[in-house]
Amino acid sequence: MTTRRTLLKTAMAAGLAVTAGFGAASFAAAEELGKIKEAGVMRIAMSGAYPPFNFVNDSNEVVGFDPAIGIEIGKRMGIEVEIVTTAWDGIIGGLLANKYDAIVGSMSITEERAKVVDFVGPYYSTKRAIFAKPGGITSAADLPDAKVGLTLGETHEEWAREQGYNVRTYKGLPELLLELENGRVDVIVNDSIAAILAMKETGQDYVMIEDFETEEFGAGIAIRQGSPELAAEMQAALDAMMEDGTYLEIANKWVGGDIR
């Protein structure tokens, strides 16, 4: 896990170094960080529908692992954090349209996304997993004939469509779990940690398809491209959190253990 994070950081650093070599890009990056510092507020986006990583509680507050990480990064940068909730399938478009400054919403780091945004992190690791109700589908071999539920706009959706599965898309994890429980989909595909924790919280019975294996991937914080100073300051704050135990405190509270 440490090796993967190191490689991702090295790749990001190399990309930022290239960006810094262009005067205009470097100036724009300085302006981006400067504007956030001048305003004293960094706006971070997430779906608000991905418990326990980010969700709306009974007091109508957006809480969870992601908001806690974002708020702590802001604190270490000397700024306040404002949380914005938005539909996942348009969240990168909103970032590029300057509706917020960063996405701290459990976004997996992919080559395709890295073409349009830069990533800070990763700040945790997970796997793709497939879940069914007890007594239902038990093998990945049965998936071509199954109704497969996914969150609209996630990388899992693209993967499932590439497999030729019968895909049904929803707004977020709570809706996915409800559709599975009510039998409107046969399986759901999701990041393993989030789905397992959410179903344990609700007491929902499930089985994980055991003959399906994928590699771990990292979740990162997305920012607009060409902002090396902002990326470096956010990364430094994240690294410090991991070193001084604050990250582990947040992880223990929201997900029950270290997920780096």
C-alpha cells in the first residue's frame, strides 16, 4: 500500500514539475492558491450520498470521513471549509466550471480523470466489489443475466457497461442498497469498504461475490489542473495528518480503522 501511494505521489509530482516549468501556468497556480487564501474559504464538493464517507445526518449536516478529511486539511492551511453537495455524474464538470475548489468525495484516481484534473493523495484505498442478497447470485459467471445496480457517473458504471451487463444507475449508495433490498436489482457494484460499512450500519444482509477479484485503487482529492502550489500545500497537510495520528483518529471514528 505504501509503494502504491509513493508511486502515485511521484507521478503527481512529476506532472506538477512539468506544469511549473511554464510561466503562465505557474502564475495561474499561484493565483488559485492566493485567491483561496485571500477569501479564507475553500469550497469542497461531494455527493452527500455515500455513507459513511459522506452523507447528510438527521441535523441536515454533511458529515463523514470525507468532510472530516477536507475540514482538517483546510484547518492546517489556515482556512475555513465550505461543503457543497452535487450530483456525482456532474461533479468534475462543476469543478472545471469553478463552482468549487476541490472534490473530496471518495473519487478513485484513474488515468482518464487525470487527463482533466490533478489529484492530491491518495487518502485511502479500496477495491471494487459485487454484492447480492443471501440466496441470490453467488458467482460472477451469473452476472451477464443479472440486473446490475450502480451509481451514475462512477468508474464502476463504465466498467460494467464495458462488460455488457444489464446496468441500472442510481444517485448514490443509499438508493443502491434500497434497490438491492427490494429486489429491483440482483447485485450492486461499489467500493467494498463503503458498501460493507453502510450495510452493517443498516443491518442489511448481504453476500459478497467471492469469485470476483480486482486490484486495490486509491481515492484522491481532485483539483483543477495547473495548480501545483495548491496541490503541494494540500498534500503537505494530508501527509502531516497521517504522520501525527490525526488521520487515524478520523478513520477510526468514521470507518472503524486505518484504510490507507
